[in-house]
Amino acid sequence: MAEQGPAFDFFTISNLWLLLSAALVFIMHLGFSTVESGLCQSKNTNNILFKNVFIVCMGVLSYAVWGYNAMYPGDGWALGEFFAMGKPIETWTGSALTYDYGKTALCMTQLTDFLFQAMFAATAATIVSGAVAERVKLGSFMIYAVLLVTFAYPVTGSWQWGAGWLADAGFKDFAGSTLVHAFGGFAALAAVIVLGPRKGKFLSDGRVKPILPHSLPLATIGVFLLFLGWFGFNGGSVLSASPGPVSLVFVTTTLAGCAGGIAAIFASWILLKKPDLSMALNGILAGLVGITAGADTVGVGSAALIGAIAGVIVVFSVLFFDKIKIDDPVGAISVHGVCGIWGTLAVGIFSMNEAHTVAKQALGTFSVSAFAFVFSLILAIALKVTIGIRVSAEEEMRGLDVEEHGSPAYHFGQDATELG
């Protein structure tokens, strides 16, 4: 029986806001698709878009079957429990004011909670997708993504959001600078190390040969789509429609993203002697990643500073990984991994809550990043020695659109039969 009155009205509005937030986070997968494809070569566009379609479909289904209950185990894990095998449907759709997961009261139905969290889950594999683009075998990547999203991501998520040992230790990660972004970034780093760089990226004399993006307009569209989605990513993580916290999170998120973009513009201009659009775009994303851990607990001035520092960090990080011959076509390791760690540590520096310390933040972010790196490294090596993880040099040269899918993304008016 539904409760009536102000409490129930607040529950209803909060539940609706979380559903809208889930939709905004879903749009981020379109943003990732366009950023990745835009920053890579046109001959691999079809392949990149295919991987992103697979990731979001697989991610939601695997999270329903296993990931959600593994991440929020309660009294124990139960395979398939989401599909009403273990709980009556009323438990998932009831209209009680709150559902209590350990220490957190949520103003939403459990079905809404599942959908919101499922939109986060696939992001980890999407981050890796961009870093390994243009030379990874499609089948191998699909296996990798299933195992990473289904089994690795819920484990570290349960440490914090599932009221696990990191939550008990006082670690703070509001919306996932570490649990989503650093996790994906350091999983990507391990996969890239095993995979190796694209052919021709690093020359024998030590120089780095730029492999130019095929569509910066597409990449720019993607970044603004991601910025839009971040309002749901961070704003929804308030887990209610409480006006004060939601307003604060929207403002801190916006300031950090804009400050990251400005800082990256000028840092890259000074270092590279010319204004670089791709660095500016990654600066925006770096600022957004940086604020995600503490968007609800830092002041507006601190948010802008966190974002600006992230924007500078990402420029130096991208150049550093090029120098040590780690080939990341979209800068995902720097944006999500390095800036994810920065944003998490920044909570210990700038938080208005004295209980959030740098030591606690360091414990959490390094634990999750190390787990993601080791899991990904073992998985990538296993795939390499069994079915192979990298396409041949000839396939890479021709492009994965033709070699893996039989058709390029762009025909430019030609008959498709002439392109094989």
C-alpha cells in the first residue's frame, strides 16, 4: 500500500530523477562511441562502433544476471536473483520510502537502483575499448569485455558501494573517480602493454609519429554528449532529488569540467606551441573525471581547482605515455586512470568533511587500480597465448572495418562491392 503525503511525494520525485539520470548515463555510451571513433582512423570506425554497441548490451544483461547481486551482496551472492528467482517481485517494485543496503538508504525502487547502476557497469569496458582500438581482435576483445564487466567490476564496486571493507575504512568515492574511471583506466593500461602499439606509431629513431584522428567534429560531439551525461552520472549519485545536494553536484561538476578544458588548452598550447583541440577535449573529460569522487563534498572554488589541475595532468600524462611507448589512441589511460587517481586523492585535500583523509583515499584508489591492472593483465595474457589478442600487420594496415566486418563505415558514394 503506497504511503501518501510529503514523504511519498519526495520518494516519487527522487525515483523519477534517478530514472532520468540513468537515461543520461546511457547517453554517455553514445558519447564514448563518437569520441573513440572520431579520434581514430576512418578505416576502423565500423569496428569501434560495433564494440560499443556490444559493450552496452552485454553490460546491462550481465549486470542483471550476476553483477548487481555481486556488487550489493547483502547476506550473500545469488546467481540470477534479479530475474525474480530469489526475491518476490514486490520487493523490487514496492513503494516504501527507502530500501536499506547495509549503511545506505536509497529513495528509489530496487528496479530503478539496478538500472542506474547497470549504466555504470559497461563503462569500464568502454574505457578499455578506446585504448586498445585499431589493433585488437574483435572476438578476443568481446571475451575480455564480458569477463571484466561481469566479474572484476562488481568485486571492487562491492568493496565500497556494497558496504564492503573500503566503506568500513572510510574511503570516499561519490560517483566513481576510482570505482569506475581508474578501474577502467588501469585495466586499459594492462591490456595496452600486452597488446603493443599500433604499427608505425613509434619510429626506430625514438620519434613518435602522430596517427591523426579522422574526425575531430565527431570527437567534439562525443565530449559534449559525455558532459551532458555526466549530469546524470554525478547528479544521480546523490541517490535522491534533494535540492541542495543535487544543485551542489551540478555546479561542482560543471565548474570542474570547464576548468579542466581551459587548463588543458593553455598547458598544451605552451608545450606544443599550437592550440590542440584533442587536448582541450581530453581536458574537459579529465576535469569531469577528477571531480567525480568528491562532487558532493567540495566547495565550488575547490571544484574548479580540482578540474584545472586534472586538465594540466592529462596533458603531461598523454605526452608521458607516448614517451614510454604506451600507445593509447584516445588518451583513455590518462583521462580515466591517472586523473581518476588524482580526483580521488583530491577528496582528501579539499573535502569539507574532515573524516576524508588523503591516507584513506590513497588506500582505496591504489587498491582498486591495482586489482583492475592485475586482473586485466592476467586476462589479456591468457587471451594472447590461447586465441591471440592482436590482428595481423596486414589486417591492421587494411583496417578492421574491412577485415573484421567486411565493409567500411564510409563508402563515399562508391559501390560497396568495389571496396573489398
